[in-house]
Amino acid sequence: MEHITLLLAIVVVTALVFDFTNGFHDTANAMATTISTGALKPKAAVAMSAALNLVGAFLSVEVAKTISGGIINEKGIRTEVIFAALVGAILWNLVTWLLGLPSSSSHALFGGLIGAAVMSAGWSSVNGSTVVTKVLLPAVAAPIVAGVASMLATRLTYRINRNTDEKATAKGYRAGQIASAGLVSLAHGTNDAQKTMGIITLALVTGGVLHPGANPPMWVIVSAGMAIAMGTYLGGWRIIRTMGKGLTELAPPQGFAAQSGAATVILASSHLGFSLSTTQVCSGSVMGAGLGRKGGVVRWSTATRMFIAWGLTLPAAGLVGAGAEFLTGQGTWGVVLVAILLIAGSGFIWKLSRRQPVDHNDVTATVPPAESPAEPAGVVTTAIAAVTPPPTVAAVAADLTATIPAPAPVAPADPARPATV
């Protein structure tokens, strides 16, 4: 570490700040369903998730290698490029957190990195095949696979327990949710903490501290694990509310199925070195679990906003990263200006968030209509509502009685009085 320059130190600190935002941005991935079903109290849930994120950071370095030596070519990349990439990723994370949208921190990082690298050294600096096979294809396939798996698991769960009392089994499923939420947290630490390890390792390579292809040093692993754990404990309550209440209403069996499916997909991808978006996997699992229960409804208005955010993440973070790299390329004053803009932008977003704060006390409240507009009625529902049902027999009789008055009663004749002739 004696060869680390001031600029390299700034990049390392900025990377850890990104890791911190990744933690509170993605807490919902592991704990939203657990909190929404009441399996764990909000504060206990984020504390458990933080601890397991830290443990997960030490389990593997495969994803870190993909980032540090796979997405972009290390030769010719300056340290300023890494700094610019992190600026784009951090600002996009904060914007989507403000909106309560569970977007991908991973794709924000990739977008910023690609945009900054292209601005610095052209398109040849990006390994297109790696981006396609280990970023884009998993981004499309993973939420679909996780969603289908969760939907099938939910249906199987309800079929197995169709003759049992739901209240009697709820306690067991809540316990299962806690275990599966812990597995998701462990998987999240294994996958997402490594992304920061990879970006710091890449910065150290560009700064000449490490040789190309080197594994992350132990101090990088420890610091990245601590940063993501602290961010997780802070709790991204806005996104937790969207994932737990905004997409669908989940019962304990659904929550257990969603988290089990997500953990399986994330751990498998980490083992294969795929830099997967845990946000997309967990969101797909939640929607699949919502569709798996008979009568379950997914709020597609919220899901649509989320899909749009997913599609915008790479290009938006890439544009910010490219702009930041253009400024840093102007010299020291450009680096200072980018740092000032990052601090100012982050402070402005935080100030906006204070207008409608969300914390652990109201995280399980129903999402306001402004954040999750009411679903429009479907064609069948509208048609059924437009048809006037035929009147019942009782209603017809009552109507006739009210319309045609009964004849007035005739007074009986006095038998003691003779009739008048």
C-alpha cells in the first residue's frame, strides 16, 4: 500500500462509498419479503442481513476476477477512468433509491465502467464478448429463471398444504423464510461485495500497485465486506417497501418460495463467475411467487416502472461515467470538479428524500398511490362490471308491490242492521 497515490486513494474511498450504497440499495433483495410477512422485525432483519453479507464477502473471488480483468482491457486504462465510472454508478444508485425502484447496482457499475472506458480509450477498450455472455445474457435469463422457479415452488407448496390450515403452517414458513433470507444475504455478499473488490483491484492494477490478473488483496476483501455490511444495516427502506408491498402481497409460503429460488440462482451464478444482478433475480422471484398463488396479483404498474429502470441503468450510468471521464481527462481541476459534483449531487438527492422519509417504522405500510398507482381494470373485469345482473324473484315481487297498490279493504256489513231496500 506504500505505492498508493492520492488519486488512487480517492478512487478506493469512492469505490467503498459505492459499496456502501450497494448495501442499502440491495437490502430489499434479502429482507423485503421477510419483513412484509412479519417473519422478522425490520431492524433485526437488516442486522442479520448485514452480518451475513460480511461473511459472504470472504467465500469467493470469481466475480471480482470477472470485473477486474474481464469487462474492459486493463492496458491503457487510467485510474481516472475508474473514478469516473464510480461517479456514474453512485449517482444512479441514489436516484433509483430516491424513487424506491429496485434497480441493479451491478449494472450501474458496469454502465459507468463501460462509458468511462469508451470515453477514455474508445470501444476497443471494452471486451464485448464478456459483456454479452457474463452481463447481458444473465440479466435477461436470471429473473425469468428465478421467477418461473418461484412460481412453480409456490404452486407446489400450496398444493402440498391444500388440506392443512394456513394459520397452522404460517409459523413454520416464517422460520423457513428467516433461513432462506439468510441464504440470500450470504449469496448477496458473495456476489455483490466482490464487484467492489474487482473495481478496487482494477484501480490498483491501473495504478501500478498490482500486476494484471492479480487476486484482490486481503485488505480489499475486508474493506469491501465491511462497507457493504454497513450499508445493508442502514437499510434501504424505500426499496424494501416497494419489494415487500409494491409488487404484490405475499403470504409466508410465497415468501419462502421466492427467497429459496433467488438464493439458488445467485449462488449458482457466483460459482460460475457470472456477475449477476441480485436485484433482478429477487424481483423476478417475488413476481413469480405472486403469480404462483391462486388469486395472487402482481402490480404491473410498479413492475413496469421497475423494468424501465432496469433498461435505463446501463446507458444512464454509462453517460454519466463518460461525462465524468471527459472532465477528469482535463487534468487535476477536472478531477476536483467531478468530486464536487458527486458530493453536491448526493447531498441534493438526500435532501429531496427528507421530504417524504421512509424508515423502519412505516416500511410495511401500503405503498402510497403516488408511488404505486392503482392497477387499471382488465377487459373482463370491466365487461362484467358493465353488465346489469337480472333481478331476483324477491326483487320483482317487491317492485310490483310498490308499483301497484293493493285494493282498499271493504268494511264488513253490520249483521244486526237490515239492508235498505
